[in-house]
Amino acid sequence: MNQTVYHLLHTCKTLKRLKSLHALLLVSGSIDSSDLVLNKIIRLYSRFGATDYARNVFDEITERNPFLWNSMIHGYVENSQHTEAFSLFRDMDVTPLNFTVSSILKALGRLKWLRVGEGMFGLIWKCGFCFDLLVQNSLIDCFMRCGEVDCARRVFDGLEEKDVVSWNSMLSGLEIARELFDSMHEKNVVSWTSVICGYVRKGDMVEARNLFEAMPTKDMAAWNVMISGYTDVGDMHTASSLFEAMPFRDTGTWNLMISGYCKVGELERARKYFEQMPCTNVVSWTMMIDGYVKSGNLHEARYLFDEMPEKNLITWSTMIGGYAKNGKPSAALELFKSFKKQGLELDETFILSIISACSQLGIVDTVESVMSDDVGSRYFSDTRVVNSLIDLYAKCGNIEKASQVFEMEDKKDFCCYSTMIVAFANHGLVEKAVYLFEDMQRKNIEPDEVTFLGVLSACNHGGLVNEGRRYFKQMTEEFKIQPTEKHYACMVDILGRSGFLEEAHEMILSMHVAPTSAVWGAMLAASNVHRNVQMAEIAASELFKIEPENSGNYILLSNIYAAEGRWHDVARVRSLIREHHVKKNRGSSWIELASAVHEFVMGDFSHVDADRICFILSLLNEDMKLSGYTKNKDLHPISTLNPSYLSLSSDTEMDEELF
């Protein structure tokens, strides 16, 4: 029975499968039949990132041997839960294994808890690990990560025997690496490569190349380290020369060249190397797909994705994330449906891509389904996921749920605060946004440019001119943050809508960067509010230069002229529209019903329920007429006040002969 169970666990590839096997063992009552099985379950849960499940299994064991303690602590360390690992280590009631001490030293090095690391000396002596090379190497690594090179050197010098790991642990500190390297009587290929790698990481390719040329024997790793260094600094010419000079190459070498050319945007060269590869792997395909995704060529990326003989989680994440980042959220969610059939476990990057796609579409059900069915609670401790969920709920109109997620987060950083401030601002909850901004500073969390953009946006929504001026001054003078065009656009909107058009114009002229369409657009909108023709003409003339194809700018200027009865100027704007061949952007919107997205485009009757929708809209139209709603064509000769969503018929389109 135990051998059968152990075999099933050994072949377990997903968290879902592991949970099923675990449940089967619980039901059959054979969960405690073997420490070997329990140990395997703990290790598998940890490998899948589900350390909370692993801990539940561990806590239920009445008699824990050192191997079980080691598995749980090792699981925490491998999942970067270093504090939890050390806390559990302190509760150990048995003598630890050398592997356990090594894991704890690794955790302390990552935490940079130097004093605790120094305190481990007594335990190491007590447990008899003074001459254990694994523990001593881990101690050296811990000291090096804490910046205590002298302590690491003393441990290193005290070793009776040194292996490659000992030397490489010391060589990770480049400043003393060369000294140690030069003092070595017998240098092997690993020693040479370690020092070269140190210079490559530092970006000193000249010294790295000098050492490389001096190597008596060069192995594959040395060649790949050098090529990797040149690709990292964008020197593909030298990387290509080394590649051609290599006596032999492996798949990793080819992948380095593909990655390098993708980074510098030379996709054709990357594709050439890809097609010449003797043997491709998942990494090769994924790097090419990623290169096309980043260049915006989703068609070619999808072609390669469909042609791939084998896909892993990163491949799926790259393609789905590519759709989301390139404004194709519907395609991202459609591909996600196919992914769910693969039985692969989701990671943080994948979840963020799904949240991003749903956020763009304004749908919530899909994300909530993913979080409850496929992920569970373990990612709610990840601040990036939490921030994305806050943003999602806010964009979908559920500010209460966004606020709940924010309040549930224990470790709120500046990014978390910024996301919530922006959410409150976009929902017009000015007081809450401002309070949160002040609370953030009371807790000594320094705001960044995004935080200030959020609080300025809140001031804009609430018409808080003085507060807006104060926060803008605080941003530039106290925090020395250089304002972007978005900050300027927000300030112009704050000042302009409150009637301070001259001050807004002066701010635009004083900008350290060229004003963008967002800045002049805010000025034009403010001029429309206050019917200031002179300022409107200044803003519109700049907008016509920056984005001559944007129909909205022409329409807004024409509306301002019409309000003043300047029909000759209205005709002039009409002439400009024809002259520049300006086309009206077709309006579209979408809703989510039962996790399905329904998109509507102006004049499009392809929806399966188009007839019923038109019938309901016609009834609403009649009700509005009975309520006294009328079009005001005299005031808006180009753009009528009849909203496009009231009817799908052609008589609602804006002066179609112009566009």
C-alpha cells in the first residue's frame, strides 16, 4: 500500500492532484501509516507553493522526526518564507540535521539577520557540525550576504578542506574574489568561470574578456557566461562573434543569442537563430513568443504559440499576458479557457495577467472564480496581487469591495496606498482619498509620483484648488519629484475648471517638457466649461498639430463656437474636418453577464439578441420623449445631444456626412 501511494505521490504534477491524493489518504485512514509518505506530502505541498497546506499536515503529526522538521523548514525557505522558517526552527524539540541548519543559514542570509547568524555558532558546535562542509559553506554564504566579508573569510580560512562550493561562495564577493583567485595554487574551470561571472555581473566586460582569453581550458559554461554578458549590455555584434568562434554549442547557447536579439528588438535575427537551432526546447519557443509580444506582433506570437510541440506555465502566461498588455483582454480570457484544460498550476505572474485582462473589460466574476477555485488564499498575501484586485474592483465600480481588500492587507506599502487613493479619486470620494494620503504620510510611507497623481485627481474631482496647489508644491519641493505630463494635465484641469484659465496657461508655458495632448486637452475642456473662445483657440491649435486625426477636438471647438453664435467659425471647423479626412471613432461598450462578455459597437447588429435590444431601447426612447427630453441641434450642430446608446439606428450618428 505504502509503495503504491508513494509511487502516486512521486508522479503527482499538480496541486489539484495532490489534494485529491491527500483526501484519499485521509478518508482511508492511512495518512499516518508511513513517515516517508508524510514527508513526501509536505515536500510536494511546499514545491507547489502551498506551504499553508504543508503546515497543516505537519501540525497534525504527533511524533515528528528530524526529517519531517527538515522538510517543513526547507519548504518555507524555498518559498522565501524565511521568517516562518526561523520561527519553526526555534520550536524544534529534536536535534536538527545538517540540512536543516544549512536551510536556516540560507534564510538568515536572505533576511540579513547577522546577529542571529553569529548566534548559530554555538548550535553548530553543539550539534557537531563544526567540520561539516555543507553547514560551513552555508555559514560563509550567510556572512557574505550580510556584507560581513571578514567573518566569511575567517570561516573559509578555517576549513580543513574546501570544495568548489566553498570557493564559489567566497568568490561571490568580487572585491576580494580576485585576491583569492590569484592565491589559488590550482585553479579549475569552475574557479575561472566564477571570477569571470563576477565581472560580468558587475558589467566590466573588458576585465571579464581578459580573464576569458587567459583561461587555459574553456568549457561550455565559460563561453555561455561571456555571451550572456555581451547580450546583457546589448553588444550583439561581439556576442555573435563569440558564438561563431565556439567549438561546440548547446541549446542554452542558442537561447542566449535568441534572447539577446529579442532584447534589442531585432526579431528577424532572433528568428533566424531560432530556425537554425539543431534542437529547440520550451525556453526557445517562449523567448521568441515573448519577443513578438513585446514588439506588439501578437499575430506572429500566436502563430508560434499554436505551433509549439510542448507548452509550460511560462509559455501560457507569456501569451495570455501579451494579449492583456496589448489591449486584447477578450483574447486573453478566451485563451485562459483553453489553459484551464491543461491542469497546470497558476503562479503570481499568471494571476496578474488574468486580473489585468478582467480589469480592462470591467468584469469581476472570472477573477473571483480563479481566486476561489484555482488559487485559494495563498496569493492574498502577495501585495502585487492585492493591489491588482483593488484596482480591478475599483474599475468595475465596486469601491466597497476594493476598500475591503485594502483593509485586509496587513503589509500596506506605498503602492497599495497609491492604488486605493487613485480608486477613491476616480469614484469621486475626495475626502477618503485625501485622508488616506495624509494617513500614509503619518505612517512614514513616502508617496511617489503615482500617489501624488491620485491625490491631485481627487482634488480635481472635488474642486479643491488650494489643496491641489499645495500638494503639487509639496511634490516638487519637498519630495523633489519631477512632475510628468499627467501631473500637469491634472493641475491644468484643476485650475481651468475653477476659472483660473490664465494661471493654467502660465503653468503650461512653464513646463519643463513639451505639453502633450492630455495637457492641451484639459485646457480645451476647461475653456469649453467657461466659454473662453480665446483660450479654446490656443489649445485647439496645439491639439490639431499633435493629433490631427482626433475628431473630439474639432467637435469641442465647434461646440464652443456654436454656443457663441459664431457660425462662420463652425463652418471653418467643418472645412478642417474634410481637409484632414478626420473620421469619427465608432463608440463601443461591453457588459458582463454570467461570466460572458457582450460587446456592442455603434451601428453593429450582429449580436444574437439585437432585435430585442433595439425594441427595449426604442421603448426607452419613447419614455424619454414623454418625459420631456428633446435634442438641441441648434447648440450642437456637429454633435447632437442624443446619446448613441439610446438607439442602434443610423439616425443617432453624429452628422454622418462630415465623417
